[in-house]
Amino acid sequence: MKVLVINAGSSSLKYQLLDTESGEVMAKGLCERIGIDGVLTHTGNKSDEKFKFDIAMPTHKEAIQSVINILLDPEKGVISSMSEIDAVGHRVVHGGEFFSDSVIITEKVLKAIEDCVPLAPLHNPPNLTGIQACREVMGPDVPMVAVFDTAFHQTMPQSHYMYAIPYEYYEKYKIRRYGFHGTSHKYVSQQAAEMLGRPLEELRLITCHLGNGSSICAINGGKSFDTSMGFTPLDGLPMGTRAGNIDPAIIEFLAEHEHMDAHEVINILNKKSGMLGISGVSSDFRDLDAAVADGNARAALAKDMFNLSVKKIIGSYVAEMGGVDAIIFTAGVGENDRSVRWDVCEHLEYLGIKIDPEKNKYRGKQMDISIDWARVRVLVIPTNEELMIAKDTERLVNEAKAQ
């Protein structure tokens, strides 16, 4: 099945056309500056060359039409007819408590996604816009599926997702831990089971999605058991520009002493904190590594704080699940920063965790980097959220056809 995967932002739209049988990425690209002027960057499998075009994109509808046009282009495209696209899979950030799995998009589903806008005001509106644009351009006959970042975590026990605030706020506003990066955590857990040669249902895994945005997930028997992100992606680990878990009284303190309102403080915690705020150098871990090599103490402090936070969460999840079979590192930092992996796993020999320093030198490659005798395996698995979205789309469309 050929599935077009769409990830729509407020002024951008990422796309990939995948063959789900082979896993091949037939084409991929990015529409930027939607509503301003419009730029399309495209790569097809006939060539590694990137093509860049200035195309008017007043709305997401024109962006989607531009994607279809480039996919059909005789020279730069990869299909000869739009009928070759069997289905479309849409990344949707927030599904609230409505969705515990991906779902074929209907009017009822669109209404539920809209109802979740207060929970993800920056993300769900453009996700909805991308869905509507696809429907307008591609017509009603092409099946479309919504794949939610939050759905995988809907299996968490209530004691793991509730906050210790008056229960009425959960009842009125659904304030609770939702978790994010669910598509990534789900994908790498399935890959880990294959690597270990064991049924996913028998495994206790801790998946570390570490990048500019980072989250950790305890996966027990193939189901999300706990996760570090909460009501929003601001919670949990310190990240590229996000503060992560802090004493909430800091918000009032900063608002009072810096003469800001709550919105301004939250903006600082989202965009000016984390690795950037501590180091004063950058939110990019590669820049931090270079600064550390030059003797920058604050850059070293930022990385130490990050690594310690990951280690602490891993330890708490081992306690929650009563053990662990494998630790998985994924996403940009997890796949490529060997110093993070080493520091996180250092001194965890008592849990049966020990990294082989030679194997740890590899970057961005799926492999077991544990020392031979380690009881708990440490795996590096490059994430592939787009393939997971395409696979979910294929599954649901085939199930619908079979009914």
C-alpha cells in the first residue's frame, strides 16, 4: 500500500510517500511559509537531489495541491496518477481521552479533535487544517487516518496519569498527564522486541526519545505504563529550550519579581530554558559538546543536568515495573550522542546495565550496544514515526475493507 503521511504545522507541512510493504520512502519534502509566500523542498527516490521551488501557498489547500503536483511530476515525481495513493495518514498531536488508538477520520473524529484544541492550541488547529485541505484536494474516496501522539499513553493506570490537585479540575477540564511522542515510543518498542527475539507482551522496556524535545516511557507488556511528559510537552526532562519539571511556585515568583504575566513566564519556560537557558550557548547538543570541549562550564552543567534527569527517570521506572529487560535510546540525541548514552548508563551495573565503549562509538545505527554479560540490554534504535503512521494507516484501511 502507498500511504501519504502528512504532518501539518501552522505555517509548514511535512510529507512522505511510503510503500508500507517494503518500508521504502518513495518521496518526501516540506512546504514552508504557508500563508506568507510559499517554499516547497522535495526529494524523490529517483534521485537524492533536493528540488526547491517558490510556490504561492496562501493556505494549506495550495500546499497539499503542490505536494500532489510534485509527486505527479514526470521528471521529479514518483507516481503517474493520484489513484496510486491508497490512503493518507495524518499526525495529530492531541487526542485527549477520546482515542487510545489511531482511527479512520470521520466527521465525529474531526469533532473530537476539535474538542481537544484547548489541550493543544498550537498543534491541533493546524493538524485539522491539514486534514481538511487533503479532503478538499484529494476528494472523499481516499481513506484518511488520524494517528495521535497521545493515544499510545492511554493505557497508563489512573494513579500514573492523575495530578494531586482537586479532582474536580480533572472532571471539568481533563487536567491529567497525557504524554507525547507516543508514535515513536510505540515504534521503537516493537523494533526492540524483534531485536531481542521475544514477544513484546513479555517485555519490560524503557524507551528514551531524546532530542530537542525529549520524553521517556515505561512500556510493560507492550503498553505504556508511565511517561515523563505530562499535561503538556513542557513537563519532564529539561530539553533543548524547555525547562521540564520545576517547582510550580517558580512561575508566580518570576511573574512577581520580573513583572511578567503567567503567559510570559510559560513562554520563557518553553523557549528560553532547558539546555539553552543553562548553557547560554545553544539548544543543540552538538553545539554543547563543542562548548564542553572548549572548557565551557555552563555547557557541561547543562549536559550533566540532562543526563542526571534521564538516569533518575529510568531508575524510577525500573522500580515501578519491578525490573527492566532493555533500555532503548532513540531520536536525534539518543541515536547520535554517545556521551549522553554513556553518562546515563554509568554506575547502573547493579541493575545489570553496562554499555560496551566500542559499540557505543557508532551513531544513528540500530544495534545492541551492551557489553556481552549485561543482563539488561541497551539498544539504539533510530525512530521512524512516519513508517509507524503509515503502518497504522494500512492496518485500519485493510480492517475497514474486510468488514
